[in-house]
Amino acid sequence: MSASYALRSVLIALLCICALRAQAAITCQVTSTGFTAVYSETIATANDTTGSYTVTCTRGLTSDPITFAYTLRANDGLNANAPPTNRAAATGGGANRINYELYRTAAGTGPWNNTTATAFAGTVNFGTTTTMSASDSKPFYARIPALQNVKAATFTDTVTMSLLNSVGTTVDTGTLAVSIINTTSCQFTTPPSTITFNYTSFQTTAATANTPYIVRCTTGVSYTPSLSATGGTLLNLTYTLALSNPATVTANGLPQAYTINGSIAAGLAGTCSSATCTSLPQSRTLTITY
């Protein structure tokens, strides 16, 4: 009986040693810088920016492998919609959201999503059997489509990254913070051009001319147009200028069209020493205040 008991004790001790050795493994974590972008909805080109992620791994024993192959997926964030799949939300949520997308190879190509085909693939290389910690970092790319009609606000989102080993098991998750600042802005999508009057001395009706212009401002912004001067004199002909809408306007985020209207009263002689005269131009400045 005593010999049999001793044998079982040895076997138990050996099994315990094997179990302890099996616990040693490579552990990994994923982190990201996220990205912050300053956006203006009046700019007609997409807003592109970059961020990065880092996979950091630690070997438990010197006998562990010196490489760790991984894939890294990214979900569609907290406000998913398709298409596009990613959206950042302003305080209060609702419809005031801004679309963006994440990419692996360049802004606009190689989507980074939550499938094997759209995941990053990489390897953490320790280099030597005595190196116990190593990391692998890669850039990612974000694109915010142009001309989105949203209010001026800071839009945020949180994307969850899933780190998988070579057999497809998730070994860690991390978050990627998104911050998109939509600035208050206005622009002339069509600036005013030259107003040209054609006038004949002592004509019986007023001469009129105009030039259109188009303004686009961030949704909800109040803006007011004004002219540096509302008239002048050319060839001894007095003209006046007036805005089609001189009042303060609340922008809707879309192009809004107006005109600058000019007029010369009837019955004026003017000054001209030949059959036809052309004056030098005068400059006037149209200002949008917001």
C-alpha cells in the first residue's frame, strides 16, 4: 500500500508541473491613438486624416515563440449606418451626425471593418529568444466625405478593435476614439462678377444690370451680406448698388443664391468725347459677416 501511494504522489506532482508549464504563453494588448479632424462642410473635397494602432505582446517564457501573427478588426462604432457605415454624433444625437470611414491602405481604399477580408494583418516579432516584450504599429486612414450638411459641433464616436490570433481567437479588444470638429464657416460657391452698364445719354428709362452670387454657410449660422459702397460715378453717370437680400440670413447648409443689383437713372448726359466711351472699372467689396 505504501509503494502504491508513493507512485500516485509522483504522478500527481508530474501532472502539476505540466499544467504550470502549459500556462506560459504570449499575451497581447491593442491600443490606438484614434484620430481628431477639423472639418468644414463648405469645402468641396473630402477631409482625410491618419491615426495609428499598436499591438504590444509579452512572452511568458523564453521557450515561447518569438513571433505572434495577428489580425485586427474594427467595428462600425456606436452610431452605425450603411452606407456609409461609420457616423460620429454630436451632443444630443438625433439626425445631427457626420459620416466617416476607416481604411487600411490609404484614405478611400482598403476599408477597415469587422471581417477577415477587411482586417489588418501583422506580426509582432520579438527578434531573439531572450526578448520578452515587443510591439507592432501601423497607420490607419480616415476619410470624412465632403459637403455634409451638419451643424457646427464636435462629433464623437468610439470604435471597438478586436485582436485575433492566427487561429481566429480574440485575445484582446481596445477602443479607437473619434473626434470630428465641424467649424463654423461661410464661402462663396459662386462669387460676384462684373456689373456692366450700357447707357445712352439722356435715355428715357433707367439702365439696370446685376451680378449673381451664391453663399454656402454651416447649418444654423446667421450671416449678413454688406457692400463696401452702395454706389459711385463713372463717366459722370451716378449709379447705385443694392443687395437682393441685405438682411441677416440663417444658413441651411446648402448654397443660397442672391444678386447685386445696379441702376443708373434716366435722363443723364454723362461725359463722353467720342461716339462710344468705356470707363475704367471701380471695385466694390462684398463681405459676408457671420
